[in-house]
Amino acid sequence: MLAYIVRRLLYAIPILIGVNLITFALFFVVNTPDDMARMQLGVKRVTPEAIQKWKAERGYDRPLIWNAQASGADRLTATIFFDKSVRMFAGDFGRADDGRDIAREISLRMGPSLAIAVPTFVLGLLAAISFALLLVFFRATALDFAGVVLCVAMMSISGLFYIIGGQWLVSKMWHLVPISGYAGGFEGTRFLFLPVLIGVIGGIGGATRWYRTIFLEEISRDYVRTARAKGLAERVVLFRHVLGNAMIPILTGAVVVIPSLFMGSLLTESFFGIPGLGSYTIDAINAQDFAVVRAMVFIGSVLYIVGLLATDISYTLVDPRVRLQ
Amino acid sequence: MSVSMNAPLLSVRDLAVHLPVQGGMARPVDGVSFDIAAGECVALLGESGCGKSMTALAIMRLLPAGARIAGGTAEFEGRVLPTLPEAAMREVRGGGIGMIFQEPGTSLNPVLSIGRQIGEALELHLGLRGETARKRAVELLDQVGIPDPQRRLDEYPFQLSGGMKQRVMIAMALAGQPRLLIADEPTTALDVTIQAQVLDLLDGLRRDGMALLLITHDLGVVARMADRVGVMYAGQLVESAPRKTFFAAPAHPYSVRLFAAMPETAGRGGRLATIAGNVPAATTLHRGCRFVERCDRALAACHIAPPAWRNIEARDSAHRVRCAVMPCDAAATVKVDAQHTVVLSAPTPLLEVVDLKMHFPIRSGILQRVVGQVRAVDGVSLNLAAGRTLALVGESGCGKTTAGKAILQLLRPTAGSVRLAGDVVTGIRADVMQMVFQDPFASLNPRLRIGDIIAEGVRATAGQRAPQRVAQIMGQVGLTDDMVHRYPHEFSGGQRQRIAIARALAADPCLLICDEPTSALDVSVQAQILNLLSDLQRQLGLAYLFITHNIAVVDHLAHEVAVMYLGRIVEQGSTEAVLRDPRHPYTQALLAAVPRLDGTRPETVLAGDLPSPANPPAGCHFHPRCPLASAACAGAYPPPVHLGDGHTVACFAVTAHSPR
Amino acid sequence: MMGLPQPVLLWSDALLFMLIAAVVALAWWARQQEPLRAAWAEVGRSPVAMASATILAVFLLIGLLDSLHYRARLADSPATSAAPQYSVEVSSALDALLTKLRTRSEKTYSAPLATHLYAKETAENSPQRDFPRLKYGGAHLGEQLARQDADIAVRTLRGVAAGVLCWLLLHGLMRLIGRPTPAMSLTLLLIAMLGGIAVSLSAGYHVFGTDKVGQDVLYLSLKSVRTALLIGTLTTLVMLPVAVLLGILAGYAGGWIDDAIQYIYTTLNSIPGVLLIAAAVLMMQVVIDTHPDWFATAAERADARLLALCLILGMTSWTGVARLLRGETLKLRELEFVQAARAFGVSDWAIMRRHILPNLMHIVLIALVMDFSGLVLAEAVLSYVGVGVDPSTTSFGTMINAARMELAREPMVWWSLVAAFGFMFTLVLAANLFADVVRDAFDPRRAR
């Protein structure tokens, strides 16, 4: 099993390198730094000096991957590729356009992101699994049918609508919680209530339907018939036998996103004014701050790969076939 | 609960199951009545789709979604099962009636330990928990013959072999101390030596007083196990008799034909009796006898009204039959034109296989290095002459299918040579060798028309004459021209196998490798395909390499036999020599394990499971299970001993002159 | 006198028409295929599917009308001139049909069916700030504003009557061709009545009000349909060839080819989708902005951006389908009919084409219909994030984005949002319901 985990870890390395190469190509090869400078400075009022200055401020005035002018190791290191891409592996993301250190900004903004994302994820998962089990328990009845129709209807509503509608209803009409904002500590829970609620409701339709499908597939298997032939009650069959087996596909979908919770949610954070990584990203996109976007792409990929690894490890917990081989 | 001595344990009356389907109502069970007394074994016999499994599931009220009990009743120890409240029904399930299923591989929960799965039945029905439950579970595993039960309790189903899983299923079914065990095709998925072990186990339980409802399609298993037999056809029982009477003189024309279609009953190389047509669909509404369309003795009355039950002997109600044609002397009427086709062995072999090896690497560790080899085929040598049939016999996992694919070059052999008519074969030779596969449902592309499927083979060789050639071949295998535009799903299993044979013939090969071509078919359809194969051999001079586990089929059509065990051939020779005078202990055990129609039991049942080909026992692979094993057997693999007439055996215990 | 307009074929139009042609060809092919025909027959028997299909067909009709583009001949250019002059503005057949809706712009916000603007203004000849009358909305009422309710009721009834009449006509026509199911007829009746009401009311009012610059919201909603349809279909279309080819190749070939393809899609997958799209869109925007000479008209530029968005969305979403196809190919490869084909010496390419691909088509179809609704919803989010379609392209996303700014206003300007969400919900719900039935009919594992 250890060999299995080590192998998965080793497999992550080429993927990270691949991600790095793709982002480098996307940010520096598709458009040259000159093009970007022209864009940012405004196509019309641009002078060669302004471009040079813009590039120098950001360290984009070096050659892309090979510095012929430099000597020794500098030929490789005094380049944009080394400076902007390779250094990311060491956690050095450089500075944003406003001059702040990106790594520090990220560490500050992680907390608020997690404060929203973790409760949303946990409550959403629990709610969806419970509803799915309920529907499966009453399968092929009117309740099941109504539940599925409701799920499809909820899936068909835009996420933006949930946020806008929720803010309007709960905060503006009922004045239950503040419409947006954030505070740390216990005081902050009143700010968290609405975004978490909306996050859970927004995702529940699709998740419930997906889990219901998984449960139904499991319930048609032979071992479920064996469990019933033993005389077990339907409740026991569902919770002990079906749920245990269904955890395998459910984990595939759920565990992989856990590390990515750090990234926060773009929409929720920006609508509710949460100072997390999601709103950081969206602000960077709107301000076309490429250094921040690049850093977020890299971190997102690392977290996804950690998620893949966590999924592999979680299999060993629920599936004896993986654990014991 | 006190039950009077004479009352049957289970009494089923006019049971009917309805299942709404597209375009009508299926009636998979349509008025079935039978009794089982305490400690009795009743067998429900029938081909696929006759409603026997559905009957069992209806008794347990475990019908699939949509199906419901539409009429009749089933009374168990005085409780009327169809109307019992669900809570009381759960006590009957497991507590009164235990059930085991056909596929032990999928019938156990893969993520719960064996102990847990047995334990929950113990807790439910006996209220046992903790240490007492564990002790009882160990006893149960011990009772069903699982070695080292303490350790097995903490294992998971994937760590057990198929036979072990079925034993665990039985232990689980026994946990609630039921009085009746329903066994739905309990050994169909198992190898014949393992089948013998499981049947022994079930027989032992019955002797201890357990009643058994055995559901099977296998006449041999019925002969071995049952006290009474009920033959099912199209949702109804058509004949009911004590075992001895039934096997001595089956009365219903369907039963009679079923016997005649068994390869055991026809002489070697002779033609098998077949039953024309197919079992009617479960949605059919019947007016007369359900068998009338396929019966060669049907009277006018048979078409008009369903026949009533009648006793064979006027005063004896034990043997009854639902047939209007009486007295039923159908047995005498099955005429089979027994024409022996003795082809004398040709001088030069068509196929020569020398020391064929097919190894698959096992990778492990961080860098996925090759740490071992699965020796699926490990030095197989065969000779096959034109126009002859060589049967490659063995249990699942012995490497016989892999050997077939390696000979065909579908898999590139690791070592060894394959020669066809003297030429070394290195790539696919579509025009010489073709293959017929096991599963007629997986072997035809569902998106191609029958004509296109066969034309694919023609194109490999014939070129432009394709349409005429397709029509010609379809005629040869008994298909009609109008089928070319239809799709595979419109055909039954037997017809699909004909199409697969036609496709193989299209390339005009002289050698057909048949990989279990009839094991997925019912016995009456199997007879049609076996007849077709022998006709084709006679007409076209084809040679067959026939891969199978079915000894009866081998006996019926093979000229020579090679017996495989764990990647090697342990014995080969003429069919007569190998089957009548088996010399290798494995061959002897294999032949003994086959259930016989006369109901006799094997003196010895082979213990243990087939070892893994990744890690075969040292020396002779068979020695851990061999009754004759000596110290030398663990030391080296025995060289072949030639007994004359091409009969060779790889065993230290056999010498060229040793008398049997 | 106006001369003939100059037809314009935008890239997205061409692709959309090609897509429709492909769908028609596929449908014709599927009719020959017995198993496929049976599956479609099952879809046809489902009332839910037929009702959804009818709604989707209406949306498709709107989208198609909006894809017949042209440049109007300028009125002042002589009709006989050798080089006639055309408007720089690209219009569509839908624009021509909705000329009144398009041209009757108010000054700024007005509520649905209103007769006055939503904001007070200082009138020219009076010192008081008041809600000024609309230029078009309710203009026919003159000073008799009290008549408005009665007028609306009469127009509604007239609309219903006209709708029913249209429906009778259409229904008669459909019966000539085939047999519409009851579900189709009812849905069509409902749509005809709603359409009748909308047409009848919009002659005198702005049914869904007007937006910040006074544009009719109903017109904007109808224009958004094409964008949503394009993103929902073209995205899947551009990704399909890649996904199908790589998925089958990985599954069938195995070995290093499989490793390489798996590596590519795991790597692409590991970049968070929104960020990859954002980065790619930002970069693409730089490319478009630095090459203004590539595009003759603003419409062409917006169209290029729309297509690029589809391409980017497709490139980031092909991985799921490819993985699915790879897994299924792995199973198919071991099936006996593939082995039989190999025993005939059929080449690998021919096996993939004849034996593997046709048996995967149901997955491709299911992916196509299942992805559609997700993509329509994604467009709204991306446009909100600022990496969606060109701001000049009308879409549900841009509508919501524009309306969002006014949420804080008291009283709220809600109609743009409600219209956009309402149209989007109808489209996505219909697509989801249809997709469900299609999946149930085509997925062999769900065969009942």
C-alpha cells in the first residue's frame, strides 16, 4: 500500500511540470510581454519607453527561456521562465501589480475562504446524501418522482439567481443577516450564514440526483438481494450494505475537491464581499493582473493533485480490495 | 410452531407472477404448484426463461422491481407467505428459508468482511453478538468445510475463490437455522471438481434434516441430488415425479426430448435429437398446451385446451404429467439417425504446436517492475490432423482459452512454435484458422447487420463475390437469406451462434478453434450447434480445436483429447483412451466429478482449489491435491510417459507398463 | 427604394448550420439503425421529452432566425450602382422581424407594461421633477391613462385568440406531415398563447420593460437565445472530435499512447477550470485587441470572441468525455466481436471505426445533451466574472451582469434579471428533462 501511495506521489510530479509549462506558454508565449504591455498601457498612447518601463517593473524584460547574454548558470536562471515559473515550486509567486507579495496575500486570504467553503462542502454533502437516501428508500413512488423533478428544476436554475435571490429575500426583505461583509471569530458567523446556505441550496439538486443514481445502481446488485434474503430490514440493507459500497464512487467525486476548498468560491466571495482567495482571483482577472492569475492557476493545480492523491488514499479506507492488495 | 407430521414444509399452490413489460404483461410464472416435505430435496428443472428462478424469488418475496405475485399462494410452516406482513416475512427469510444464488462472485458484499456478513444474520435471527456470534460463525464456516475459519472471518470476499465464496454463502444461509434452503443454480458458475464438493456439502445438509429446493438446468445435478423432480416449461410445471421414476422413464415429450438432446445419451459422433424452435416468450397468451408448437406428437386437442394433469400409473399419483398424449411412450419415438463418421487419421498433421508458452508479466512496486510471470500457458504441444477434432479440456483458469488465442496469434506467444500444414505461423492467418467464441451475445457487433458481419469474413479472402458467398454460407449453417438485413439482437442465442460460425466459415478456413461454443446455450440448443458442427466437419473436412470444460461434449464429438491443468497438458490421447482409461490422477478426478445421469456418486472428491498460475506449486503442479503424490512429485515436473497409440501422461505414478 | 441586402455568413452561423446538417444526417442514419430507432421511439413515447423537445425547437427556431445575417443596403446608395453601399451594422432575420422592438428605444429604465420612465426627470418646460411619459410604451393611450388596465386586458385576450388560431393552423400543418403527440400539441398551444400575448402587448408596450439605455428587455432576451444555443452546442461540437479520437485511441491502443493521452488530460484537468478559461480568455482578448485589422465589422469581432470562448470551453471540457470513452473502449476491446474482427486481420483503424465507434455513439450523444445545459449556465457565470462573451454580444450573462449593477437601487430594477433568469431557466430545464429521457433510452445499463 505504501508503494501504491509513493507511486501516486511520483506520478504527480510530471503533471505539475506539465501544468507549469502550459501556464508559461499561455502567459508568455501566446502573447509576448510587449503585446501585454501595449494592451495594459492602452494601445494608442504607447511609447517604446513606456513598454520598457512596464516590462522592467515586472521583470518581463528578460529573455523567455535562454539568456544568451548571461554566463554560467545565469543563462538558465536569468530568464522569465526561471523567474516566473520555476520559482513557483519554491512558493515564490512574486508581487502583484499593486506591489504586494502574492504569497503573503494568499496566506492571509485562505482563512475567510475556508470559513465559507468548508461548512458549505460538509453540509452540502450531508444534505445531498440524506436526500438521496430518502428518495431511494421511497423509490418508484410519487415522493421519489416529485423529488427528482425538484432536483432537475433546482439544477436548471443559475447559481447567480440563488445568490441574488437569496440576498434579496433573506437580507433585504427579512433583514435576518447582513447582506455582505466579513469578520473573524464568532462574531463572523452571522456573515457566514447566508453564503453557506446559498451554497448548499445551489448545489443540492445536482448532487442529490447524482447520488440517487449511484444508490439505485448499487441497489440492483446481487449482494443486496443476498442481504434481503437474510431477512435484513430495508433500512439496514440501505445503510449498511448499499451506503458502504456507494461510498466508493461518492468519494471519487467528493474527496478530490476537498483541497481545492482553499481556493474559495469566485461567485460567493465576490457577491458577499468575503476577503478570500476567490474574490482575490476575480479582482485579479478584472484588473488583468497576470501574476496573481498565474499564481492561482499553479496553486489550484497543486491542490487538485493533492485531491487526487487524497482520493487514492481514501479508497484504501472504504475499499478492502484496494487496502489489502 | 408445531406442524403436523404429514403437512408439507412448503406448499406452493397455483403461484403466478406478473411483470409488466413493453407492450404487454409477462407471466414468467403461471400457475405452479408443488410441495416440499421436511428434509426432502425437490429439484425444479428447466431451461433458461422457464420461470424456475422467478418461482423461488416469489416464494421469498424478493421479486425484481415491477414484478408481483398475481395469484396463488405459498404456505411455509403454516404461514401464508404472499400475505404475510413484511416484518414477519423478514423472519421467514433467513430464519425459516435460506437462499443461495448462482453467482457467488457478485452475491457477497465486497466491502464487508465475511465475519460481519455472517454475523448480521446471527444477530438478526438468533440474537447472538460479540464473542458468541464469532464462535458460532467459526462453527458455521467449519461446517461448510472452509479451512482455517478463524482467519477467514476477517477476510473479504475478493480474497476467496469461487468455490469458497459459495461455501460462505451457504454458511450465511445456514446462520439463521432455516428448515428449507433454496439453492438457485448453486453450482452453475463453478468448475466441475468444485461443483462436486459443493454438491457433497448440500447433500450432507439434507441428510442432517434440511429440506432443499434445488433450481437447476443440469440433469446430472438433479440425478445426483433430488428426491423428486419437477420439470418446468414456459412458466408451468409439466411433469412431476420421484427421481428414479423420472430418470427411468420420463413421460412428457419435452422431458423426453431433453434427455435425447444430452450428448451423454447419443453415441459418439452420432446425431443428437434437437427440439425445434424456442421457448415461447413470457408474454405469449396460450390457448392449448404450451409445448404444442415444438411437439412432434401434438394432437388436434393439444392446440385447443391446456392439458390436464394425469397420473402415469392409474393408482400412483407420484408421477404425474401435464400432457394429453397418453399413454406417453414418447421415449420410443425419438429417432436419431446414428451415422458414425469415423474419419481415419490423416498422415500429416494440419496443426503442430510445439512447446507453446504464453506468459504475462506481473508488475509491482513503485516503478512497476516485473516481479513475476503468470504462466497461463507453459509449454503446450499439440498435433491436429485435417478433418479431426481435438478437445482441449480443463477447468477455468487452466489456460485453455489463452492457448487457443495464442495458436490463432490473437496473442503473441512468449515462446514455442505453431505450424500450419508445415508452415510456421507468425501472424494472423485469417484464411486458414478461425475462431468461434463462447458468448453468442458478445461475439456479434450489435450495430452491424447479419450480412455485414458475415461479409467481414468473406472480404478477408474472397473479394468481389461477397454477396453470393454470404448467401451460400448462411445456407450452410441453416440461416435463411432474409436474415442478412437484420440485427443480432433479433436472434436467439442458438441462432447467434450459427451466425458466429457462419462468419468464421466465411474466410474458408480449414481449422476452427471453438472456445466453449455451447456453454452459454441450453441443452436443446447445444444439440443443434453440435449437430451443425459435425455436419460441417463432414462436408468441408474442417479440423476443430475444441476448447471446453464439458466432458460429455468431448465424449460426443472429439477424436482426441488433451487435458490441461495450470498451463500444462497432463494427459493426451485418443478420446477412447483418455476418457475410458484415464491414467493421470487429475483426469481421473475430473471425470469422476461429473454428475452422472444414473445418480451414482464419485468415490473420491478432489479437495482444494486450483492454485494460481502466477505461483504454481513446485514440481508437478497437481501434487498438493493429488491422492498419489509422493516426495518426488514436489521435486520436479514429471516428464511425459508414452503409453502407446499417442496416449501420453505426465505423472511419476504412471509407468509405461503399469497396469491400471 | 431599398435594394437587396448583402448576406453575411459569420463563422458561428456556418458552424451552426453545419451542426444542424450533421444532426439531420445523423438522424437519417439513425433511422436505418434498428437499435437506435428503438431508443428514439422510446424518447418519442415520453410526454416529458416531447414537451421539452417542442420548447427546445422553438428556442432553436429563434436562434436560427437570429443566425441569418445580412448587411442592409443603405438607402442613399443608388440601387443601380455597380458598387452598392451597405450598412456597417450586421443584422439578422430576427432583427428584421423585431424591427419595432429593436427601434422603439426609450431613454432609460421603465418597468414592464409601464407608461412612464422609472426615474424622475426634470421636464424641459417645468421646474418639477416627475416621471416622464415613455416615447413608445403606452403612447397610443394618449392622455387616457385610466384605460391602461382595460387596454392590457383586451390585448391579452386578443393575443390568446390569435395564439389559438395560429396553433390550430400549425397543428393542422403538422398533422399533414406526422402525428404530433398530445404532449407536443399542448406545449405548442401554451407557447402559441404566450407568444400571442407577447406579440399583442408588445405592439403597444414594453412587455418586460426596458433597460438602462432604454432597450426593450424582451428583444434582448430573444437575442440572448442564439448566444446560449451556440455556446451550448458548438462547445461540445469542437471538443467532440478530439475527445472521441483520443478517448478511443487511448483505450484501444494502450501502452505508451494510453499513458501519453492520460497524462495530457490529467494535466489539463488539474488546472482549475474557471482559471484556465479566464487565463485563456484574457490571452485571447490580447490577441484580438492587438489585431484589429482581422475583423471587418464589430459583429465579426464579437463573433470571433464567441467562437474562441466555445473553443476554450471545449478544450477544457473534453477530458471528461475522453475519459469516459477510454473506459468504455477498454471494455469493448476485450469483447469477442472485436477479437473476431482481429482474427480476420481487420486493421486497427477499421476496427475502431466499424466496431468500437458505433458502439460508443450513445455515450457521445448522452454527453452532447447532458453538457448543453451546464454550458448555458456556465456562460452566465463567466460573463459575470468578466471572461465571457464580448460585452457587445447580447447574452443572458451580459444581461444579468448589467442588471446586477442596479440591484442596490431603491426600488429595485428587477425585470431584466427576472426575464434573463426566466428564459434561461426555461431553456435549461427543457434541455435537462430532454437529456434525462435521452440518457435513459440510450444507456444500455439503464435498460428496463
